[in-house]
Amino acid sequence: MTSQTSTPTTIGNKEQYYRQYIYHLSKAFWKAIEDDWDNLLKYTNLSIHEYTILTFLNANGNLTISALAQLGLMHISTAQNASHKLQKANYLTLQKSTIDKRTTYATITDKGRKILGDIEQKWDKTDSTLFEKTTNMSQFFGQEPDFREVAILLKSYYGESLFSQMILEEESLATGA
Amino acid sequence: MTSQTSTPTTIGNKEQYYRQYIYHLSKAFWKAIEDDWDNLLKYTNLSIHEYTILTFLNANGNLTISALAQLGLMHISTAQNASHKLQKANYLTLQKSTIDKRTTYATITDKGRKILGDIEQKWDKTDSTLFEKTTNMSQFFGQEPDFREVAILLKSYYGESLFSQMILEEESLATGA
């Protein structure tokens, strides 16, 4: 073990500290969620991207690949690759627009809807460390954390309209409206 | 455009809705932060992983590769690859432990500390959409959002001790303590 050879660089002013704080906080939040999401999908062959695409299609019936990329915050090539994989597995169909051949629409199939239902049925809250922790928080604070500050920031960052499409509403999940 | 061919699967109960909400919220949060982080590093050749490693080493002097992986929430192979890249660029040195040859310590160099200082100097808050938005929030709410609910959840999820090492304190950033 060598001793420290140089003097720490001061990352010192308040704004720079705040930036580091939210960078690391957000990364740690996403990593915890990603682990839980992987756990949700472990009985399937679906990646998080593929699952996200099916979820948006379930709520919307059909969407263009570029709309899926925008809503799912993916690169267009990621959305394309994931959609083609889902098409091969018969979870969705792809059709070129008759008006503009460069535009491709994805439509979820019954098989696609079925796997979403199966995932929900198999999901067990007690199997999730994350939900154990949010449940503890809700017992302590009287309600589950709604991360309101994050939501306010993101509404402002992405725009109210895109945000409300990205963060699916309870209603749209239930009715597909 | 074909019409919708099947009936939406109900992703309906309150817990399942809540799960979807925090999944998508956290993903959108991380994506916004990641874009800002990329923007911070655009004048360098550093990836987010490499920058994270240098930041932890700046605060701690030296750390094992496995400690870096744990703190930076990376796979061990990601931490190894990033450390080797940083070593090639002379931003850190790597030494095998004399006690246990399987353990490798990384130590930040003066050049490594210098690039962190350069990044801080070049960072311009007005160049960041994210910080424009948090500044707006602080004008409205009287203080910058501290995402307290996220912090409480993550302390509980990762453990208080790991959390406080991962989310670098203002003091440790400034003093390297």
C-alpha cells in the first residue's frame, strides 16, 4: 500500500458539490431500479428496452419506432433493434406507413399483451428489496414516496406533454387509452 | 395505419402502477443526468465511469479496484477496464497489494487531479439545461431540490455507510478526507 502522493483537487464550490450530489444520487437510484427491473424480467427473455416498448404499445395500441425511442429515452437504433427482436418473437408486428415509407409503426399482438399480463401475475412484491424499502418508508411517512421533486424537475426538463406520456398514468395502463 | 387488433392488458393494481411509475421516473431522471454528465466531459476523453473513478480517488487518495466498483456501482470488469485506461493516460497508477497479490490498488496522480480541476474550471452552469431547471426550482421553492426521498430510499437500500461513501460529501470533495 503506497501512501498518498499528491494533494486532492478541491471540487469545492457549492454549485459543483450540488452537481456531484445529484449525479451520484441519480446514478445510484437508477442502478437500484435497474436491479429490480431485471428481477421483474428474469422469467422472460425480455430486456428492459423490449419490456418498455411493449408497455408503451400496450397503453397506446401502436406507435412509430421514433415515438417509441422518444418515449423510452432510447437511441433510435436501440428502439429499432429491440422492435425487430420483439417482432421475431411475435410480440409485435411492424408495418411501413403507406404515406411515408420511412416511417414504421409497431403494433402489439395478443401474444405481446399476454406476456405483459404474465409478468404482472408473477411479480411478487415480497421478492423486491426496493419495494420492501418503499413499504418501510410508507409505514414511516404515512405514504409511499412519490419523488415529487424528481417529477417536477423532469416535467420541466422534458416538457409536460412528453413527461406525461413517458411516465404512464395509472389510467392509461389500466385502459390502454 | 392499421387499427388496434387486441385488447390492452390491464396493468392495473396500485402496487403495479407504482412500480411502473418509479421505474420510468428513475430511468428518465438518470437519462437527463447522463446527458448533463456527458456535456461536462465533452472536452475530455473520459467516460462517466472513468470520471467517477477519478472523483472517488481524488476524495480518498487510493482505493482497491473492488472498492471502486462497489462505490461507483459498476461491474468489477468495468472498473478494471476503466482503471487500465486511466493508467495508460497516466491519470492513476495501479499497484498489486504486497499482502494479497489478487488485490490491486489505484492511486490518483497529479495529472489525474489536474484534469479534475480542469473539468471544474471549464464547467459552466449556464451551459446546462438541467441546472437551468434546478435553478428555476430553487427560485420557486426557495431552495434547490435535494431529492430527500431518493436519498432516504437509497440509504436504506445500500446501507447508510455505503451510501455516504457513494454520495460524496461536500467536505470530502473539498479536503480529500
